[in-house]
Amino acid sequence: MLLVAMAVNGPLAAQAQESSGAEALRVFETAAFGDSVQLVSALYRWEGGVTVRFTGTAAVRHRAWAEEQLEELRELSGLDLRRIDQIGADILVVFVEGFDQVTAGKYNDLLDRFVAGAGRRDALLEGFRRAETVCAGQVVARGNVLTGGIVFIPRDQMAPVVRSCISAQITRLLGLPFAVPDDARSVLAVNSPHAHLTRPDRLAIQLLYHPRMRAGMSREDAATVARSVLPEILARQD
């Protein structure tokens, strides 16, 4: 019976791995570059250490979730993600009572550090309002190297929504800023049912920070590298 079970489970495991790999390539390409109509795009990622500061009043469990997410992203990306309590951090994780306070302009002084002028900030907030966003952020780059970012995490949402916001928004700041298709098995999808990173999400982060990836790569070149290194990444997880 054991031999039969192994014979059955082997092909199923291979099929599951192949499915996750295909999903990971899709999540990586769309989250890093946007949909296919964006003809001019390049890969963004961090180089070197990244400091993160939590600010604002938050429930103990919300801060714990954010800490857990940083630890997971640190392991997946290999980045030196360090939380600090001093001003001057590269990334701000801002806990707010509700995201409506952000769109109303209460946090413009913080947001202005991460946008190029009041016009850009106002356009960003208007986009959030139209989309009825419940959590969001903004990332900053010099060339194609990421240099800063901010995310706003609301306290007034149900626990799964807050956890999903933490998972998705902090991950976006690493260089996967675009939403992926709704049918993708990803926390980065619009209206995603997932509260934590899925396997395709985790693989996408590993693809983004593989040593062969470079900031500034074109969509085509990054996709080629992703397809070539994915078997290596999958093999490490067997």
C-alpha cells in the first residue's frame, strides 16, 4: 500500500509544483511590471540594507503581524530588513485609525516625504478615493533602485483585512507594486481572499531577489531570467 501511495503522490506532487511555478511566474511578471499594455517598464528592487520603522497607535497583534511579515520577507528576499525606532528609516509602516483619515489629508506631512510634490500627492489620494481603497502605500526610487516607501495600515478593519493589508502592502514595497489578476492565487490580487503570502507570492519574491536579477531589467529580460532560475528555487524547496 505504501508503494502504491508513493506512486500516486509522486505525479500529483510534480503537478502541484508545476502549477505553483506557473502561477509564480505570472504573479512575478504582473506584480513587478504591471499588465501587458504597459510597454515601457523596468524592474525595481532594493540593494543593500533596508530599515523599517513602525509608527502610530496599533493593537499588539497588528504590530506582531507586521513583525512576522518582515521576518518572512527577510528570509525570502535575503535583504537585511531591520526594524528601528529612530527617525530616518527607509520604510514607514504607519498604523492609522482608518484609511479615510489618509484620503482626507491627515497624513499629508508624512506622505509628502515619498511623493514628488503636492500635485502628485493629491492625484494619488484621489485615486485611492475613487478605488475605495482600504490600505495602500507609496514607494520611491532613484533610477531603478528603491530608496524609500510608506504604507498605511488601518485599525478599523476586520482582522483578516488588516492581516492582508500588512502582507500585501509591505510586500509591494519590495518591488512588486502592481496588482495581479483577480483569479491569481495571490495576496497581491485586488479583493484577494488571502490574508498571508501564498506559495506563488513567496516564489515571486525569491525570483525578484535572485542574484541574477538586476534593477532596471526589462520585462522580457526579467521573464527570461525568472524562467531559467525557477527550477533551481523549486528544487531547494523539495
